[in-house]
Amino acid sequence: MWEEIESIDWAKYRLPGNYSPDIFPLLQGLADKDYTIRWNSASVLSDVLQLAFERTINDFPFVIVPILIRLLSFSGIPQKSLVVGLLIDLVQYSDVTDIDSLDESPRRLKSIICKGITEYREILQSTDEPGLKEDIAYLIEQCSR
């Protein structure tokens, strides 16, 4: 799985300016055994996703969502709630109502997020990670609206 993710041209999704971290190591950080590395990776990814979506800079949010959904199925992710937190951030961005009604980005983003509904339901039934059931239930609820 990592080889396929690494093969993406991540440079194409860099943010303009000084704040443009390398995405692939951040994704790998979500699978790290060290909690601090996982948390920092999720935090930086959240910031980058917010900036990319708010500024409509590139398609990064649309490219990363299927990867995040795949990571939820990957047994090497020790804290899936961090990945779900990123998806929740994105589904909340997609719910913004003051965006130009001609802009299809929010609807497109929510549609891509909701394609993971089968994976979300499987996790809901099988997880014992603290807090994850509640987060997944929220994500499923957002997809049904």
C-alpha cells in the first residue's frame, strides 16, 4: 500500500509559500508506533487540508480522502481515530453554507468522503478503540444527510 501512495506526485499538491510540508511522511506518521508522531502528523495534515480546501488551491483534499479511507482498513494504523478526525474535519468543511452556490467542491468532497460508508460501518461494528465508535457514528450520520 505504501508504495502506491508514495508513487503519487505529491509535489503537485504543495501549498504555495513557506508552509508546505511533505505529505507522504505525514501519512506514514499516522501509522507510527509513537503517539506524538501520529498526533503531529494528523495535526499538520489537518492544517494543510484546511488551507487547501479554504483557498481552493488544488485537488489535494479530493486526492487524500480515498487514501484516508484505505488507511482505516490497514491493520498498521494504531489509532484510527486520528484518521477519522481528518475525515470529520473534511466533511465539516463540505458542510459550509456560505460558499458560492456555483462551487461544486463541497458537494464533491462530501460525496468522496461518503464513498467510505461501508468501511465506516465495518469499523463501527468491530472497533474497541476508545472514542472511535462515536466519531464513526458522527461520520455516518453526516453521510446520511
